[in-house]
Amino acid sequence: MTSFRRTLATHLNDIGVALVEIWPPKRELWATRGNALTDAARDVRSAVQHADESRKGNPRARFNRRNLVVDYEDLTALENVTFHVRNLTEVFAGMIWGKPIPLELPPELQPVLSDALHAVAETLRATNDGPRDSAPFDAAVVAVKAILHGMQALGAGATSLSPTAAIVIDLKRILVALRPGTERDFEGYPSPVV
């Protein structure tokens, strides 16, 4: 699962980097990774199920109990994250190359979108690394709010702000998916996702 979290985080970081490059970005590998992310999610589910089955037939499992319920909860959260990452990938591809759907992105929003993607990626990485605190989660919430403030300040038309709103929704849903594990692991509660 750690590797899968890193893969998702790397994907979000790659999109964040593409947003601040000269457009259209030269790097487009992230735009073609959708199926690879789904395959990785399937592989992780298979590994967790295999661990669960192996534990049932192993007499040593009584002495070394791993809470697979938590693993299944984390896996479900990562599967939800994968869905939203794939969705926002399609939205960004539409904004950059006009495929599969031509969409607009106001250039003024590119830096705040990039910052938010990097912050959400950091939250993904932090949920599995060492001593935990809520700082990465809280920073991601603030970064997503900055997109909304940028949209309000811009006051552009619906055709250019609707795709950005779709991205905001996906980022918020990613944070909501990560939140149960975050709350379980942190003494204090992270900021609400609003």
C-alpha cells in the first residue's frame, strides 16, 4: 500500500509540475497512466486478500495479529482516491490538449491548482510515513481553499470555471477519502474539508 500511495502522489505531483510548465506541457506521461493506476489498485486489493487468506491457515497468525480490517479500510480509501485522480486527470487533459473533452483553464489559476495538487500528494505520502501529524492534511485543505478564492477573485465565466470546480470537488473528495485513516492516526483532528 505504501508503494501505491507513492504512485498516486507521484501522479498528482507530475500534473502539478505540468500545470506550471510552458503550455502545452512537454511531459505527458501522467495523462496516459489511468489504466496503470487502476491496475495498481487491483494488485493491492489482491495482495491484501492474499494476506487475509494466508493468515487463516497460518498457526503463527495468532501470535502476530495484523489488523486487516484497517488494511481493507485503507485500501477502500485508496481505491476512491484512484477514481478521483483518474477523473481529474481527464479534466486536466481536456484543459491542456482538448481531449477527450475540450475545456478551459484560466492561466491565473494554474499556480494555485499546482500548489493544491502538490499538497494533496504530500498528504498521500504522509499517511504512511513515520510519526504522523495533521500538518500535511491541513495544508492540503488550505491549498484547495486557495483555488476557490482564486476562482472568486477571477470572476470568469462558467465555461472556464466549471472544469476548475470539478477539480476542486475531486481534490476535496480525495481528502475526504483519506480522512478516516488520518483521524485514526492523529491525536488531534485535522481540519474539516470544506
